[in-house]
Amino acid sequence: MKNMILAILSGLLLWLGWPTYGIPLLLFGAFIPLLIAERRIRNGIPKARGWEVLGTAYLTFFIWNMATTSWLYYSTPFGMWFAVLVNSLLMALVFWCYHLFARRATTGAALTFLVCLWIGFEYLHLHWDFSWPWLNLGNGFSEYTSWIQWYEYTGTFGGSLWIWVSNCALFLLIARFRESGIKFNKVIAIKFVRISLTCIALPIIVSLFLKPGDEILEKTAEVIVLQPNIDPYEEKYELDNDSLVGLIEKLANQKITPNTDFVIAPETVLAKSIELNSVPYDASVNRLASYIASHPKTSFLGGISMLDSFRDQSKSTRQTNYYPKGDFYYNDYNSALFLKINTAPELYHKSKLVVGVENFPYKGVLQPILGDAMIDLGGTVATKTTQETRAVFTSQQGSKVAPVICYESVYGDYVSGYVKNGAQFLAIITNDAWWGDTQGHKQHLSIARLRAIESRRWIARSANTGISAIINPSGKIVDQLDYEKQGSIKATIGLSDEITFYTQHGDYIARIACGMGIFILLFGIFKRGTMKRG
């Protein structure tokens, strides 16, 4: 019962430390109750230890996942339960592996292995088909950006490492104090405060010195961010594209000037799918192009849905879908459309996809097994088609923009690819309306602030129902349009060609952690084998 209480306490601390309402200071001790519970089980009567650790950890992580991401239910009930139940299990398995290793290793080696294993798990969540990095620990400081200005060197894995080092250091102090039998005294209190200040306060102090000024750089661009506020469940897909273009023009005209560089509209603002090959000839696209031609210094960036259908199976790829009733194949695109005067339309296809909604994980293996079940449970067997390279669009005035589409903004190293390709600012186009007025759209905006710090780029964020915003390179929101407010934002933003250390080297902390974790594991196995032979 005590272990269960400790597990619940860890889950609550993780929840109460999470953005956007949480106090991240709690994250520095959130894992301590669970670590204490695991230690009690490991040192107790040898009965069902592994299963007890797995169940105890699962309780912690189920509380955390459920409390922070249950808003997914409003978009897809099946997706929410799958994400919560499976992600909780994966996190619990990490702790279970730590428990198995800790039974045979020193405390220091076991805790180091745990930190490496957890960071390796977060790294996996950025790259495999079941990718769900929303709860990667480094995201937990997205509302307290003044603490993490050093993310320009480390990315979010620096934050994950920070949380785990603090938890492990304080756990060791508490464990040694409990095992020594010494009563709590002034010496113990001073040591606790000293370790806390070293682990927690020092990075915050460093961050304060790294924070850039809020002044705008010499190179600037005037941007207009649109927020149409269209209900995707009842309105968006019933309107024809021509009506949507009319709304874009109406909102842009509220703020446009002869010097406007970009008009930025949200993801899939042209919601009625257009055949890929007919995009240059589509009436709605041409109407937008005519509008841009009447403002010759202005370029347009917005979302578009497209299809490419064909009957020749040899043209299909692993992302191609088959429609049996019509006996044809098709590629489905969620893309960014870029328009400027006297230039053919340019496209970028979204390439980080939402699991179960925009892609079918390990389609070749799982579709024959789960295809019908996914449809029955509200999922999809269709897959969006992606592209390999990160496109960067150059405006009529020479400004270079990254067309970051929705979920892509959760991936730090991925967004760095745009910057390395020359992007001078980031445009995030998204449709967060699927989740309603919940923590979902607030957390998504908050995570975008981390991308600004990592790349030291301004961000212009256009969200269909909100929150649209302008974010400066220190992660500060300088202007925003609240949820479910129709309108536009005009802002002058800075353009940068700087390449930060993190942009250049990516998730190197995770790669180092994976290497260290493998080394520690092999060393532990080899050492144990040597002891047995001896």
C-alpha cells in the first residue's frame, strides 16, 4: 500500500509540474517517490519483484499520461486510449529494465543506466513509427523559458538530463540519510540545500546570462498571421475552397500594407482536396495568386490538402493508399502552399505525421491484422505522403521561411533541418481545433516556444482556431490572438542567418546517452560473467 501511495505521488507531481498550468520546480523531485518505491521492492521479500515494479511504475505513468494528454479524446477516443495506455506501458518498461539492472549493479551505475535508458526512450519516440514525444521531459519548461536559454546548445534533451540528474542526486541523499539512521539535523539540511542549489539553481543562473535582448535585428520582415476560426467538425469541410479564399482575403485586408512580406494562413486552410497535378490550374489557387499579384511585394504561405490518384501499381510506394471500391491508388498530402508573383506554386508535404490519424504505423505488418479494427475504432488505414527534404521558401522580398506544419513543431532536431537549409524564420501553420478548448492547443503553442530558443529564430504561428502568435528568439510570446477569435496579427519580425550549436549538432546528448547506456549494460553483463567464472 505504501508503494502504491508513492507511485501515486510521483504521478501527481509529474502532472502538477507539466505545462501549461504546472510548476516545473516539482519535476526536479517528481521521480523520487517512485525511486523509493522501487528500492523498497528490491530490498524487500523476494516475491514477484519485477511485476510489482512494473505495476507500480505503470500507475505513476498512467496518472501522468492521463492527466496531461486526455484531451486527445476530443479528436480520437481510440487514439487517446492507445496513446495513454501504450505510452504508460513503455515508460513503465523503462523503469522495469532499470530494476532488473539495479539488482545486479551498484547504485551509481544503476541510476546512470536509468538516465541513459530514459533519454534513449525519448530519442526513440522521435524516430519510430509510434512516435509520441509530447511528454519528453525537456518539454516541461516550455512556460518558463527564462530557465532554459541554454537549449540553444542542448535542445530539450538538456532539460531531460537536468530533471533526471536532480532527481537522482536528491534521491541518493534521501536514501543515504534514511539508511544511516541519523536523525535529521542541520548538517543534513545544509547538504540538501547545497545539492538542490547546485543541480537546480545553477542552470537557471546560467540561462539568465544567455538570454538575448528583445530588440529586432537589422534584417526584418512584415508578416500577417491569419486566424480564420473555422470549426473543422461542422464547417471547414463543408465550405468550398473559393469561400475559404474569400475569407483569407478578408482577414488579410484588415492589416496588409505595401510592405507586407508574408501572409500566413493555417494548416489545410484549403480543405477540399485538389489533384496534385492540377494545383497550378485550380480556381481557388489562381484566385489566391491573383490576390498576391495585386500586392506584388507580398508572398502567401498556407495549408492545402491534395490527392494524386492513379491505377498503375508500379507507381505506388509504402505510403500509397489503395481504394478498392474504385480500384485505384492514391497519395494523400497535407501540404504547405507557397505563392508569389510571376512564379509557379511551390509545395512542401508534411513529413512528421500524427500516429493513427495521418499514418498507419508499420503498415505492411499491421494493416492485415488491424486494418478493419482501426476503422471500427475511429482510426485510419490511410497514410499521408511525405518528402525527404525540408523545404525553405524565398519570398518576393528575399526572406526565407520554414513551412513547419502542425505536429512537426514538436520535433527539435527535425525543425533544425529547415534552419540548416537557410530558413531565417519559422512559420508554424496548424489546426488545433480538433481538441477543443483544452490543454492540447495550449501545450502545442507552448512547445513552439522551445523551437524559437533552440534555433534563435522568430516564429509566426497561424492556428485555425487559435492560439495564433508571434514568438521571439528567447521564446517570449510578443503578440497573440486568443482561442476562437477570428482575425489577424501584423508584426515586424527579425530575420537571422545564425546557426546555433544545437541546430548544427542536433540531439547529440541523446546519442551520447544511448552509447553510454549500451556500454554500462555490456560492462554490467561482462562483470557479472567474470564474477561467476571466478
